[in-house]
Amino acid sequence: MSLALLIISILIFGSIGIYAGFYIKLSINILMLAASFWLFLPFRFHKSIQLLQNKSFRFDERRIMFSRQRLKAGTERFENYYKQNPEHKIPDEEWRKEPGLLRKNSLFYQPMVFAAADAAFEAVEAFHPMGNGAPKGEAKKLKATDASKFVKSWMRSVGAKNCGIARMEPYHYYTHKGRGENYGKEIIQKHGFGIAFTVEMDFAKMKNAPYAPTVMESAQQYLHAGTLATELALFLRNLGYEAQTHIDGQYEIICPLVARDAGLGEIGRMGLLMTPDLGPRVRIAVVTTNMPLQADTPTARSYMTDFCDYCRKCADVCPSRAIPFDKPREQDGSIRWKIDDTKCFHYWCKTGTDCGRCMISCPFSHPNNFFHWLIRKGIQYFPNFARMAARLDDLFYGKKPAPEKPVGWMKH
């Protein structure tokens, strides 16, 4: 208040006489200085939002949407599932009325683009038989630090955006298999370490979300991640150690939780892994192994969850209104945000694509150039600047940025 009175006084009294211009410039400079103090003085880490993990709770893969999607009406498995989970029956009947993911008559159906996406998903499945295998020969004696450094450097050199190592915990694993021939089989933790890595999703193609090119890019990066994971698993077996891939359609673990504990990011409002450089614009794969490794210490990134708390852009743009607007709540003993996966998947079945509006609209998903790097650093260290950055993103890119329609070969 005193600063405001000082400025007003200077403007009033200084405007009389030959020094009026000087006093006006001085007042503007004082205002800019005050704004700078407000934005940048509180140099500290954010602490307002604390997500908590219930380490005694495990999810059952049979309950996830991709497992329920594969249930066939009239079968014993179908009847048993909905008898045990009656709350899912009515909402699941609704999305089953829609054309479905990558299906003809869906809202954004493009025959060649959908065929290309389907081809990528089929190619990922071709890697499934190599997901598990026996070690080749006697285990080589290696230093955990050397092996860890080599694996992370090598994975980045062959196309991973980032790579980290987590010590595997029971809550990383599903309780039971929900897909494939081992449906319903109990999952037992076999390995002590998980090597998690991310691959980047193309910014230009994701700007088309939720149109057809989005699902093609999504499938392509699932394939990219699956290729690298299979190569990594074969490498570990060549050294005489067990290794298992966790890639699209063949998971025994929850990849975002392992990736978070490997230091690759935080779980954001939309339920996806938020990485510091690319936000949620990544795909994840994990390889678990009994090879002795050095686990990474997760970096505290409360500034990212704080930013999610007051940004809410993903919730604003979500076509299905599946992303919550409120603060994280207790879910299964954890404090976190939880999306309505039924609403989300219903929209997928209607459009034929896996949407991606939340992913590409996130301010952390902008290209990692110098300008956006500078903004991210400001968000990281200055809480007041972070709040301003969320609003500036709305100003420059729109509160609800419209998707770009496909052009050229991507229209087909």
C-alpha cells in the first residue's frame, strides 16, 4: 500500500513542471522492480501439494479399461467379471455401443492412418514372445555402478529420451494378469530392479489431437519403446541375467509408478507421468531384471504437482470431462488425482483415437527450446512466477487451444 501511495504522489506532484517525464519513467521503473520482486524473490521449492503413495495397495489389471475391453459378452469370463464388479456393467455397456478404437464409422476414421496405427500395434505384439526368456550362460560379474551408467547412457544413445533405475516394490506390480493367455494369473515379484525409459511423442503430430494422426503417433512410439525394451532385455540376458519387458499389451507392472520412482518425473493431474522436459508427451517402457544395479534417488519435483494444482488446463480441454478440477484426494489409500477412466475410454471408442488433448495442451509439453526451458526453470524455482506462467500460457496459446486439423498425407 505504501509503495502505491508513493507512486501516486510522484505521478501527481512530478507531473507539474519540467521533470514530469522523469518522474513518470521513475514510477514505471519502480512498478517493474516491484513486479520483479513479487515474481522472483521467493526462491524456494514448492511444498503445497504433497502426493502420497500407499505402498501396501496393489491394483488388479483385470479392472483396467484395456482388460475390460477384451471381455466377450456371453463368455464365462465376462459374466464372472461383472458379477464381481457390478459397478462397471452399466457404464461399460455404454462405450460398447460405440464403434471402438481404430474402427470404421468412428468419428475420426481415416482408413490409411488407422491401418498404419494398427500395423504398429501388431508389430509391438510381435515382440511379446521375446518379453521373457532364459539368461544365456553364467552371469557376468559387474559393478552395479558401472552397469547402471552403461545402461542409461546406451539407452539414451539409441533413442530413449531419458532413462532411470528404480528399486522394485510390491506396489509397482499388478496383483493379477488382465490380458493374454495368463488372464487371472497371480503376479509375483521376481526382480529387484526396474529400468524405466521414455521416448518422445512428436509435437507436430500431437497438435492434431484428437484427430487420426494422434493414434498413429501413439502407436508408433509404443512400438519404438517396445523395440528398445526388447533390445535391452536381450542385452541383459546375454550377460547372464533374467530380464522381462513391460511394453504395450504385456504389462505386469504399472509403468508410470516405476518411472516416477526411477526419477523420471511426477504423476500429474491427468494421471500420466509428467517429465520435466516434455511433460506428459512421452511413452514409457520398463525392463525388470535381477542384474545388480544402482537405483536412482527420485528427485523431489513438488513444483510440478503444484503447477498441476493451479493450472487445470488439461481438465479444461478434456472432451469427456474425465479429468478432475479439484485437489488430489485419497484414492485406495494414496493421495492423488484420479481420472474417470470410463468417461475417457468412452470418448476413445466414439472417436476411434486415443485422444491426447490433455497431453498436448499441458504447458510442460511445449518443445524443449531455450524459451520454454527458461519458463520451466522459472516455474521450478519461483512459485509466484509459476502461477503467472500458467496464466501466460493461456494468453499465448489459449485457455482451450483448438486442435490443428491434419494436412497432406495425414488426412488419409
